Amino acid sequence: MTDETDPETADGSGASTDGVRDTSRETAPMSPYDSAAVGLGLLVLLVGLVVAFGVPLLGTL
């Protein structure tokens, strides 16, 4: 067996990049957000906490 590396798939993902990297991708902390997004996140957190803790507590009463 030979251990040859294909330069197009050198990262092991199997995806062909043709030697071009896409630099337009941003990660989440770099993306701007406003107070509406924070409020929505808090609302989702609150609903999740009610489902995770409130519903089981009601089941024990």
C-alpha cells in the first residue's frame, strides 16, 4: 500500500477545494446582533427552562 496524499483533499474531508479557500465565512461571535436577538434568546432560554424543570415538577405534585 502506498500512502499518497491528494493535494485537493489534503484536509481529509474528501471535499475538493481546487486550491481556493472561501474567506467570506464568518463565525458566530464575529456576527453583529441587536437587542431583539438577545431578547429572543432569553425567551428561548426561559421556555427551555420551563419545559426542562417546570413540567417534571408539575408531574410530581
